[in-house]
Amino acid sequence: MKSLRARAHNLIDLLPQSDLEQIWTAIETQYYDLYVLRALQEAKEHFLPGDVLTRDEAMMFLSSEEVIPTTEQPLN
């Protein structure tokens, strides 16, 4: 049995250009959805309590005018 990749290439070769354009739109959307889903799943596996802010904490942080010191060295 041929590999899935080889079968997909053979199928693509048989399709007219107009069908490929429609299919590409659907596949591209699915690809990016899966990419984001995998990234979110991976991030969830590595988060520890306190690593993220709640919505209210984030809004308070964004609306505050305090300057938060950083540990980074200034660029010269």
C-alpha cells in the first residue's frame, strides 16, 4: 500500500486547478487551526499555578500607569 503522502500527491495531480484553489482554502484554515490547537495544548501542559493572569488581573495590569522595573540591562 502506498504511503498517505504518495496517495495525496497522486490525488492532487488528478484535480483541476479550480478545485485545488477551493480545497487549498479549506486545508489552509484547518492547518492553522491545528497549529494553534497544538500550541495551546502544549502550553497547558507546561503552565504552573501563577504563570498566567486572570482576565481581571490582566485588565488591571494594562490599565495601570505604573512603570514596572525590568532586570534587563539597557542597550548601549
